[in-house]
Amino acid sequence: MMNAAILTKRETEIAELLAWGATKKDVANRLFVSERTVENHTRNIFEKVGVTKVNELSAWWFCKHFNISSSLSPLKRKVIATCLLFLVVYQIAQGQFIVRTTRASARTTTTRVRTSRRNADDATIDFFNI
């Protein structure tokens, strides 16, 4: 990926919409152009940026616009992932997260539990999904 790629105004608009998950048809409808025009601009964007997929374009766009280094070393990635893992394990150990699986849909949902004391004798639990 090339961080210093210079895109035209229209290419920037299209790249941003694609990065946020819009389809080429959605982009064409939103910008009042044909799908073929969007495909041509997308091909030019891919060539300038040095990517081959929309997912890669999305990663490039977010790295560029939020000043995130796209060249994190594997060691730094592992350290960050390990820190996040310890944070999640710590919160589970503290009882702040409850993971439950529903059998009908085989879908796992994570719920954060917050406890607050109203009286010394009774505690209330508020549930909300993450």
C-alpha cells in the first residue's frame, strides 16, 4: 500500500464511500453517476493505492485518515493483541462480561453487566448489549 497516493476529488469521494462499506451500486446512486464510472474510478484508485480488494482499500483509507501506521511490525501486533486479550480476560474474571450462546441460532452474544448499590442490602444489575 502506498500512503502517499494522490487521488482526485471524485476518487477520494468514491474511496471514502467504499471504505465505509458502500457497494459500487450505492456509490453510483449517491453520486449520480453510472456504475461503470464507479468501476473505472475504483480501478484507478486500486492502481494508485496499490491494493487489489475493497477490504485493502478500506484499511488503507482508515490508516491514512486516522494517522494509523499501516506497517506495524508483527511483534508490535502480537504485543497489542496480547494486551487486549489480558484486558478481556481481566474483565471476565471481574464478572464484567458474560458470554452466552443461544442454541437456536448458534450465535454468541456478549453482555456487559454493571452493578450498582442502592442500599447496603440490595444490589441491582443493569444489562446492556455491546
